[in-house]
Amino acid sequence: MDLLKKFVRLGFCISILVLLFTFAVSVDTGIVRASGGLNLRTGMGTEYDIMCVIPNGSSINITGCANGWYSAVYKGFDGFVNSAYVVVRKETISRSGSRVDRSSLKTGEQVVEFAKEYLGYKYTYGGSSPKTGFDCSGFTTYVYKNFGYTLNRTAAGQTQNGIEVAWEELLPGDLLIFSNSRQTYGHVGIYIGDGYFIHSVQTGTPVSITSLWGSNYGKRLKVARRIIY
């Protein structure tokens, strides 16, 4: 019995060490993309206390990732931030001083990381570039053009691009196409994971990240399309 207890304790200790290794194996650099600032919390969840608010555009050190949260260090504070509001640089400096290429990300995740770089860019009807601003389909068209994919120019047209995906099978990079007050297919965005998507919203509201199921967008979702498959 004593031997069994020792094995159980050993297994527990190994599990803890693996978890710690996951969070401490490397340090990446991230840029905060949250117009009102990003909360650095004491734990992985909105129920945890806020240690400080990191201003939009600030650089942070990312030491790990789990369940949609990054463990991060900012000005001596060590806590956790929602990964949806952080752009991780594709190349950064490791602890050893060597350059780390992040291009090994899956392509759908690369699409999301690229799209996040335009958080805060203004909405412009008919716009499809950072210089002019974006409308919803102009934004998705611009993002996917960077990866060599040509999308139809309207939200309705993009229902014909790629392949259809069921709600329960959504992956980062999938197009989400919604109805609006005038059209069955009147708005489009890019799913980023964990129930959130990024889109150029409407006049007066720039490129933003929105909860899919925590808003009326979930009720308006009509089609999901996978472009990279």
C-alpha cells in the first residue's frame, strides 16, 4: 500500500512538472490589441481579480498558453490575459537569444493572427484595405488575399467560397456569414476560436472581436465556410 501511495505521489508530481514546463519552456512577444486596454488577471478566467490594465499597443512577454488564455508578464506583473486580444509575433527572440520562427502555426491560426493586426481599423463602406478602412467582406477578402486566396467580394458571395462547416466543427479561420436587417447574407467575419470572431462591424465601430454565442450574432449566423481545407 505504501509503495502504491508513492507511485501516486510520483505521478502527481510529474503532472505538475509537465504543466509548469508547458508554461515556462519559452518566452514569446505579444502585442495587445484591445481598444480599452486588456486586463491582466490572477488566473485563467474573467472571475479572477484584475492585477492591472495593459494599454492597447503594449508589448508583453508570453510564457505559455492554455484554454484560450496566455500566461504573461507586463512591467513586473505576472498573470494571465485573454489570448483573443493579443497578437503574437511570428518571429521573436527566445531566452537563448536565437530567433524563433512562428510560421509553424496551422494556417487557419495564421489567418487569425494576421486578422488581429487590424483590430481598431475603421469601418468604411466599400473599403478593402488598411488605407481606406474595411467593410465586412472587404476585411475578409483582404485577410485571405494575404494567404493567396481570392474570395467573392460580398458576404452573400462568400457563401459560395470554400466548403460548408457545421457549427460544432468550427475552427479558427472559418468564415461566419450572418443575416442583417436587409439581407439573408448581409455580414461576414472570421472565427478565431473559443466562441469569438473578428469582423469589421459597422459605421462608427471598427474592426473588433465579438462573442458569437454571447450576442445576437449567434441567432443571426446562417452559414460557416472553410476556405483552407
